[in-house]
Amino acid sequence: MSILVLHKSNASRRGHLARAAEYAKKNGDRLLLVVKDPTWEKEFADVVVSVDTSDVGATVAAVRELEASEPEPVRAVAAFVGHSVPAAAAVASALGLPFVSEHVARTVRDKYAMREAFDSGNVPQPAYGLARTVDEAEAQAARIGFPLVLKPLIDNDSGYFRRVDDVGELTEHFPVIQRGAWSGIAHNPLYAWMVEKYGSAVLLEEYLPGAEVSVESIVVDGQAHVVAIHDKPLPMEGPYFVDVHYATPSRLPVEVQNRIVELTAASHRAVGIESGAVHTEFRVQSDGTPKILETAARLGGGPIYQSVLLSTGVDMVAAVLDVASGRKPDLRPKPEPTPAGFYLFFAEKAGRISEIRGVEEAGLKPHVHELSLYRKVGDAVDVPPRVWQSHGHVIFTADSADGLVETFDELVKSIKIEIESE
């Protein structure tokens, strides 16, 4: 049979596609890849079709044509990036194959609809509201209270989110966030639909203090199986919120982790996810109460896949393909998890990379498993809120949780990206 992956080029997903190629070969399957302007991706698939998965209609048409030319029937549909989930849902619906529904694909990419679904499912979350003007934002702030967070409504396509602490900051930053949230994203598969539904609205949310965690799960026949919980050990207090460091297994109290597992399953039910991989994030309040930030119908981004594999032994790419193919995924973790984590590189200021130091030395450290740079000397880089993707990552393990902290500290000191202002 053939496995179809809908994709948008992303350097951090190289490992995912490599594993998908291994999976297909092992099971005697063909791997078909749909991605716009493929380059390095070509080495991993039997057939690559260049189509922009932002255009759902064109993607479905291209897949229909591909299916007609294939020697083997297409029996599985998968996506490893959130951007391609709406297209994958439409393709799966057209082919009569398992995936999240098109309605669910929209809900998990529409942050306001997601919040409404969580309300319906009684999943604890921050207070929230919509605003299209500064006056509306001030009215929402009076109800929600400060501090609050300004967010784009469309998931995963903008770095424009910011904490504001008072009316002065709200008045100053609301127009900037609003312009940034809706500019340059016409390629998003849900853009036209979202503009018609919301205009130029921005999502306002109650700021939640506390530790932040990400939860990786696989849903099989409506049953959620939590595979790993990553802590985000560095404080994420704003004004911008950038993921820099993840570590697993979680060091939260067992009873808090158990509650997170319960609420993760509840969040999946609330938005209607019945199969596949899910990435969910929470903030844990000072009294130990988890409140959900969001959930997504995909694997966690960047190095999360490798971190989970190193820590638990569970291969989430294989699990995604198993579920999509109608096979039973192996979700049994090894007896004791290995402390694992990763460090994402960001520039400290906007400009052009003049030097990258410490990479070769870091790569030689015994606990470093992968070090990847997405940028090179001479490349222009920017900083939040205008960017949200990192410029590289390093994945590492340790013999203990404290050892993981020590390794992270060493890597932060040794890897430097020097920037010269333009």
C-alpha cells in the first residue's frame, strides 16, 4: 500500500521524514510526499509531488491525480506540521481514510473556536475574549483583568503574541500585534475563512503565571495515551513567549501529572480528536491546578519527537503511521525513562549572523545526540514578536534530572550565535 504525507518544508522535521521512509520500507509500503518546492525532502520518498498544501482544493486535486497513477492504493494519510493538517483532513475525507475531520482541523487551528470547545468540555483554561479595536480590547481587559496576553487567532503562523500589564501597554501594543497577526499569512489554508469569520480580531487571554508543560499523546479509537510530559524549565513570563528549553520526564508532583493526563484526554474529547498524535500545553498554577493553553492535532514541533524517543523509547512517528494505516501502535515505554531534553537557538538581536561558535565542540559531548543549525553565517535573523521559529537545536540526554540541567547550562555557555546589526 501507499502512505501519503502532506507537508510544508521545515528543517526541524528532517528526522520525521527519515523515520517515515524507514517505516515504509520496513512494512513494504510506498511513501508519497506532497510538499511545495521540495529540495532535501526528495531523498525520503518514493514519489514527491510539488503542491502548496496551503491550497486545500489544489492539494486534493493533485492527490486524486497521484492516486490514479499509483501502482498501490493509498491507505494512510499523515501530516507532521500543523500547517498541513487542514489539507490532510480534506484529503483523508476525499479518500475515505482515517484522520481528524475537517471540522476538527479548523477548530484546532482557530484559537477562539478552540477556547469555546474547551468551555463546552469544562476544561479549565484562562478567561478570554475577542477585540477588533483598541476600545474593544480595553473593554475585554476590564472584564479579564491585567496582565493579559494578546494572541493571533490563527495557530502557528505568527510570532505576534505579547503580554501587556496595563491599559497603557494595551493601547501601545494592540495595533502592532493586530497588524502582525494578520499580515503575511494569506498563504494559510484557513486565512480567507478566518477573515470572513473574525475580520481583524485579536484574541485576549488572561495571563497565567506558573510552570509550563507540553504533553505528547497518541489517540487510538478515541482513547488518549499520554506518552510524555516535557517541562519548560526556564521562566516564561513575557513580554514575549519563546520556547527555549524542554526537559522530560517531568519533575512535577505525581498528582499534578495525573491531573494533566486527565485534562489532556478531556481536551481531546472537547475538540473532537479521535485518532492520531496530539500536542497539548498547560500552565500549572501555584496551587497545582493545570489550566490548558492549547492543543494541536499533530506531533509536537521541532525536536520533541526525538526527545520523546530518547526518553521513553516510544516512536511517535511510527505510532502516527501505525494509527493512520490501521495497525496497532506500540506505545509501551521502557521501564525507566532516560532524562532527555533540547535547547532551541534564538538570536539575541535582529541583524545578520557574523559568527557561530561552539557547535563542533558541543557536538562531541557524549550526551549530545543531535545538533542542527537552520541558519548559516551571513543569514539575516530577527527576534520576537516578528519570528517564532528557532535557528537551530541540540538534543541531549543525561544520567539524572540534575545532570540534564548541568548539560543544558554547559550548552548555553558554549554555543554562541554572534549577530551584527544592519
